[in-house]
Amino acid sequence: MPPHESDLLLAPRKASISFAVEPALNNIHSLIMLSQEKYHSGLGEWVTHMAATLAPERLHINRLVFEGLYSAILPERSWPSFLAYVDYLAAQPPEALRDRLMRAVLRPCPPETPGAAPLPPPDPAVLLASAEAYVAHLWNMYPDADIDEPIEIETHSLLKNPPAMHELIISHMRTMWHEALATEWQRVLPMVQESVSAFQQLDLGGLSTLEAARTVTGQDLSEKWEQAVTQAGRVVFVPSAHIGPYVGKFKGEKTLWMLFGARLPAGAQGGSSALSRSDLLVRLGALTDDTRLLILGLLSQHEELCAQDIIARLDLSQLAASRHLRQLSATGYLIERRRDGAKCYSLNRDRIDDTFRALGHYLTKP
């Protein structure tokens, strides 16, 4: 008799894959990186320059908009330009943006014990009535996140005043475009376009979606990334001039946009010196810090060390260690894995050798 349906193995679903410039998403993500600059080292030069030169009040508003109010302005599809998306948001009723954020917040929380049922979301009226309840719910939803309570309390006050929230979002995004983003976007657009064109030449047909994502981003990708990639019906890869060695994402209903550092694919011939130089700056920038070199030197003497071992041996703070280990892992110099719940690291000598080969190639090009 024929096999039962449950005896058949399903082949992994293959998403459609494409590459795009995505001007709106690209620039929005640059502003998100600006709000996250204190958590990540090695971001693009524009991000670090803006973080050092913008007025403290403007930086605070940027964190409020792109951290606290992020779910209210999250793009869910492609847009032809940054300002086109801002105009769309401006045309929305203020309550619509408030409701978008509340829908993102009002999700079941992770269970208190493994295997238990998720905790039901609280009554929205309770969250809107109490800043303390709102922040407590965020901690329940994201127990491993770095939640900035003052930012979230300020966010809560804006949720209770949708017109003020709407005005703050639109005025800030337009100000940042005209005063900081527009000129920079024109500068980096040729590099982003060249990276898209180069990656479009890759033959990814024989790879699964996850294998293609690892090939394009140059990252091993964590379990959370694996789930997002394998569940997407469509994956759009977007080169960014500002993301450094990291990988970012936007999620639509069926589409996952993955942002990665603008560069040429491995083995690509030719290309502009600006794009090659940008990739080298990301790689070499991770080596221009004494603490990161100490971490690499320490791991050269051990097969593997966990984060707490590195912190103790080098007398680092938790925050400093996290920033440095995150950058070294994202750049590929360290291999990260979980061992009994702890993050542990080993040295990736192949990536270090490849960096110096890339430097040699750049210096010997005609």
C-alpha cells in the first residue's frame, strides 16, 4: 500500500530571492543604527559622526522615534523614496500610528517556565493607563533585551497623546532627511547600486534560502535569524553603507528584507575602489582597538572561551565585553556558539587570513 502522508518528508520551502537598493528602508535603518550606536561598535562612519556631532536633544528624539516608537513607523513594504514613506505616514490619522504600536505590544509573552503556555497579553486599557504596567509588560515580552525605561516611559506619554506623537515622528524624520540624510544618501547610492548589481550576478539557485542568506551576508546567523529566513516567502537582500559588519531586518507579511554591509561578493572581479575600501574598513576597523586585539590574542591561546571567562581574564565590564565580542563575531573573526546557555567563542583564523589577503589584493590592484 502507498506510504501514509505523514511518512513523507517535505523538502525545505524555497523563498524567492532578490537584491534591491530599497531607498526608504535603507535610510530608515540608518536612523535605527544611529539610535543603537551606543550598543554597537564598528558601525559606518556616518553613524559614528552623527552620534558625535548632532545636538543631544536631536539624538534623544531619534532614539525616542526609532526605539520607543519603532513599531508605529515600521515599514511593511517597499517605497520609492524615504520622503514618499514619510508623506504616507503624515497622511495617516494619529490614532492609526498609535494603534500600530499597540498591536505590536499586545502579543502573548514568553512563558515563565519552559514548555508552559505563553502568558496572555494584558488589557490595552491597563497598559495605556499606567506607564509602570507598560514597561513591566515590555520586560515580560523581551526578557533578554536592553530596555531603556526612561525612553519607554516617554513613549507611553506619547501613546496617550496621538497628535503629539504623530507630529514628533513626521517632523523628526523630515528634519533628519534634510539636515543629515539627503546628501549622505547621494554619496553612498552608487556603492549600494554597484553592490546590488554584483550580487544579482550570483547563482544561488542550488542553495536553500538559509544557505543563500549565509552566503550573501557572510554570517553564520543565529537561531532567531534561521526561523525568520526559513518562514519567509520572499527574501530581499539590501546592501547598506552604514550597518558595518552587522545584519538587520524588516519584516512584512510575507517578505523579509535583510540588510547587510555593502560590498562585492567573494571572488568578484573589478568593482569600484570605494566599495572595496568600504568592506576593508569594516574588517580592519574591528582590529583597531586594544581590547579587541587582547580578546583575539587571548583566544589564540585557547580552543574556546565563554564570555564570562573573557570578562574575568581581561577585567572587562559586561557592557564593554558585549560590544567588542559582538563586533568581532559580526566581522567573522570569532565563531560564537551556545554551550549550556552561555555564549562561547573561538578564533576564526581563516577569516583573519582572508582579511589580509583582501588588503593585499586592494593594494596591488592597477
